[in-house]
Amino acid sequence: MYRGAMERLNKWKQKSNKKPLIIRGARQVGKTWLMKEFAKGAYDEMVYINFDNNSQMKELFSVDMRIERIITGLELYAGHKIDSSNTLLVFDEIQEVPQALASLKYFNELAPEYQIICAGSLLGVALHQGTSFPVGKVEFLDLYPLSFTEFMRAMGKGQFVELLEKRDFDMAATFKQEYIDLLKYYYYVGGMPEVVKSFSENKDFNEAREIQQRILDAYEQDFSKHAPNEIVPRIRMLWNSIPAQLTKENKKFIYGIIKEGARAKDYELALMWLADCGLIHKVHRVTAPNIPLKAYEDPKAFKLFLVDVGLLSCMVRLNQSVLLDRNELFKEFKGALTEQYVLQQLKTLKGLETYYWTNDRGSAEIDFLIDNGIRVIPIEVKAETNLKAKSLKTFAEKYQPKAAIRTSMADYKQEDWLLNLPLWMMEMVN
């Protein structure tokens, strides 16, 4: 299975001054597979340590931070000598042993010749619980579910991705219906690696749903197992309210939808916990579209999205029969799926901060604003081919943006400052 993150790992390996690398991401997005696959292709040897329920490793790292002693312990555990020049040390679920996380600082300062990659599904949660963190001594890579182009490759449609990468948009338009059909599948299947692998091999929608449900059940078990007991019910209620929040016309998060009379302060910890796990994306409103957008963030107004469009379609019980109706999928579930899909693709693009904008009266909304450090670009999301965009017109009259994007089921077209981008080309924003 092709993952674009592999190229970033290869670049990390080539660096002469690399630091230990931490891969962040929700459970089941493929962190362990990626680390092992990378080690297999790029190194002669791999020493893989899973810290979950590993008392030997807990003991090894709890004595002191002498790297020589730790390496000796790892060699005994692995059963062979570790040659730092061609061995990758892989530390999985590293948040389970905080001292192992703290040791990365000493590896970086005292033994930089050792090449280390780590991952932890609940790493963000561990940090908020006061785990010592090697600030400035590590690098990060964020891993998300498969993007739409990665999904197309997994489905054996790599040549369709190459058309887009070559910017041969005329030829791509000739095969527009193929892209639309693949996009429908993606809305249903999503990008969780296990689901994509199963669907690419069997084309079985029911099996895809069963795997998605298993993943959702595992997340619910994580709530009970790892979150403080007093906030578990609130995490569940907040998590289960997200589909209803996204099907509203105005997708600003409303606490009252979770439970009548619910207040922000009652759910702050639950919200932080889900975000730290990588299970939700929080997109804040900005009061003005200026650089940097972060400076204009409204902390009280935000939209919440799930980690994956396929898991969302499972939660809203999207029936596979909808896929057969030509473009009904994009009409009926616009609120629940189209913005989720677009946000998910934007998340996979490195170096983009994502926000949204509404005017003070709330009568106009731009679905997303991206800040690439140079300029702010508004993105208007349309589920169908209807290109009437009152909000974009209001925004353009007020702020005169140099560039804007409207993404929909309509064809690719550049009109002066406005780029019409088909939904299936969303990653070309980069």
C-alpha cells in the first residue's frame, strides 16, 4: 500500500543531523505498519519494541538515562548487537513508558548516531498528564488516514493520480465519471488502512462496514480504558454528537446538541481528550482573513470533524444503495460528508493551517480558509454542481482576495482570481 509519508521518512533518513522522529496519529491509521515497512526497505536491521504491557522495558528505562546501559539492554532484548549505522530502533506505544520518551533527549544529545522512530496513539493524552517531553530534541511526522489519491492508488488506479500530478486536467476531465465513482467509494470506505485493504481486495461494502464498526468499537473501549472515569460519559456523548453537528446547515459546534443545557466548561476535558487522541479535528472561526490567521482566531467558535470520512459514513449509517444513484450521495449527505472529505484532504497537506470565517451576523460563511504563510485563500465547498455562492461573493466584496477556490462537482476552470476545482482534485490545492 502506497503511503506518501514514506517519502518523508526517506528524507529524514538522509539528513546528517536527524533527531529521533515521533509519528503522531490516531489509533489504526497505520503507524506501526509504516515504521516496520520503512525499516524493512531502508535498513539492514530493525529492533522493534512495543512498550504496551512490557514490564522488561519499563524496568530498563526506569533505572537511569545512561545510553550505553540502555543500548546493552536493548541488545539483550533483541538477541543481537546493534550496529547504529544500519539498524533502526522502533519504539511503539512509547507513551506507555514515560522514561522511554524522556530518553530521546539523551539519545539526541549523547548518542545521535542511533536512528530512532517512535509512535504512540495516545501520546497527546500522555503529554497532558504531565509526561516529561524532550522539547526541541525530536522531530514530528503527523499520519492521517489515506488521502483520496492514496486511496486511488490502493484501488489500482495509480494512472489517474499521475494525470492529476502532471496537471493534465483536460485528460482528467475526459475520465471525470471514473473519478466521481472512486470519490463515492471513498466517501463510503474512507481511508483507514485496514478498511481500504479489505475493500481493494474484495469490493465488499458489508465487510468494509464491519471493519469500520470494529474500529469505532475499539475507540469506545479506549475511552473507558485510558480516559479519567469521570469524563468517559462526556467523551462518549460528545463523540456521538458529531454526526448531528455536521448535518446542520450551520456547522458551528453547539454544546446544546450533546445534551440540553450543556455548557462549554463541562466538556472542555472531553474535547481535549478526543483531540489529543487524533480522533477529531477542531477548526476555529477567524474574525478576519489576515496573516497569520492564528492571531484572529475566535476561541469560542469552532467546527468539529472526525478523523475519517468512512467512519463518519458508518456512524450516520449511510446505505451502500445510495452509491448507485448517480449523484444522490452528494446531495443527500452534503452536510455530513462533503466538508468532512475536504477538511480531511487539507489535513494531509503539510504546512497548511485551516480555519473558517463567518461575518458578524452569521449570514455569510466561508467553509475553510487556509494560511500558507504568504496569503490567506478562502475555500467554498459545494456538494453538487450548483455554483451560486452568496457567501463567497460577500467575502470577495469585503476583502478582495487575490485568489479563492470553489470546490464542487463542476469541472476544473480558472476564472481570474477564482479557481473552480472538482472535489476529486482537492489535493491539488497544494
